[in-house]
Amino acid sequence: MNSPLYLCGTTASGKSSCAVALAEELHGEIVNADAFQIYRGLETLTAAPSEEEKKDIPHHLYGTLSLAEPCDAARYESLASPIITDIQSRGKLPIIVGGSGLYLKFLTHGVSPAPPSDPKIRASLEKLSTEEIIHQLRQLDPQEAQKQTRQNSENHRHLSRALEICLITGGKASDLRKNFANPSITAQLRGILLTWPTDQLSRRIDQRTAQMLKNGAIEEIRALPQNSATVRQAIGVREIESHLSGALDREACLEKIATSTRQYAKRQRNWFRRESWLTPIPSETPLPEIISLIQP
């Protein structure tokens, strides 16, 4: 069987177009590993692959879930693993594309035995500020608090999930991730990491944010149902809702989204830097050279 190829990178790094080019050359099919491109109705906000990009190559797990459905890394793994196995059984190469670190980690290293979400606890945590969550997490799981604040200090969703695990289990979230450091698993993986100089990536983010607002992201958020807790964690949702309420003008909304996206890209870079099994490749590397580096 063809072992999966993981194509990773920060937001706005050009993963979608690179994936299509690789799939055409290597007889591959593309599997989404982006936490929000899995939703139907957020295609513009999440910069999901266009219909033109998808027309000749099978794409899986794009626009699969309704906006009201919850999703986390464990559910993603349960959806993606059978698809990858099916692609392999047909003699094709699964190309897993995304920048959502925990989703990729569950897929590559196995599911951490975390409990399912508790709606009441999650609802109460949604009302807390990031600082309040960090304070509680430090009391219950200092190791996890240190790790999360170093990697995800502004990510309310990741921080609240770590605290939720502690509250549900009475144990520590940090104890559930020990399989993530298993070197025997890492040795079997192959993947590439598309990289950009920080200043160039920043310009790409600014350009994409402007195009996103121009091409319909505001209309997508206007139609967003209220019972969409997971989706509301996506960058741009709260900013556009503030714009729609009149609290932000369009330019301020654009700048806030771009700033949040740049901060997220920085966190992604820090995450992927620790994934030593990924081969960093400048995003503008010619396709034949990329293929030469990833061929078994």
C-alpha cells in the first residue's frame, strides 16, 4: 500500500494548489485535515479549495459537516482513517492536507483517550476569558498549562478543551498525550512542510483576507446558525459578527482578521517546528524537486 503523504503548512501557504499538483503527478487523492474546511457553508472564510481545483482530483472531507455539528480531533480521525484506507485499497496515494496540528497528530500518532465533550461544562467555559481558563488550568494541570500557554496562549478553544478534560476526568490532560512522542510511529511517517519567509507570508495573509471579505465571507457569517459552537471558533467569525453589529467598520474588521491570522500562523510554525518527521520545503520549490524529496 502507498503510505500516506502529509502536506502541511501554515494558513495561506499554498497547500491546496500544491496538493492538486502532487496528486496529478503521483496518482493521489486529497484528504482534508483543516478543522474548519470540513464544514459546509464556510468555503470562503476558510479558503477551501475551489471547484476548479477539485474538479479533476478527488477531494475528501471538504464541506462534509453541517455548520451546527460539533467536531474535534477524535471525531476527525474517525472520519479520515476509513477514507485513507479506502484510497490505499484502490492503489492510490492519500495526500493529507492541512494545518490543524491536533487533527494531524491524532491521525498520525493515534487518538488520545480523551473523554467526549460535556455540553454543560463546555458552555460554562465559553463564558470565561482566556486568562480565567489559564488560571484554572494551572491549578489542575501545571504541565499542560505551561505547554498550552507556550503554544496556544490566544487559542481559547484549545485551552478550554484542556481544562474540560481535567474537569471531566479528575485527572490531567497532559497524561493523555504521552503517545504523541512515540519515536517508532514518527519513523514511519513521511510529510512535507511548506514554508514562507515571515514577511512574504504576512503579505499573502493580507491579500487573502481582503479577497475573503470581497468574495462572500460576510454573507457566510450572516447566515451562520446560532447553534454552531465549533464553527464559531474559526478566525473571522467573531470579527465579522462585530462588523455586522456595527461595532467594527469594514477596514477594522479586515485588520483584526489579518492580525489574528498572522498570530495563528506563528502558532502553527511553532507546532510544526517540533514535528521533526516533516521535511521543510520552500513553497516556491519546483514540483519535480518536491517529488524527488518525498519519493520512498
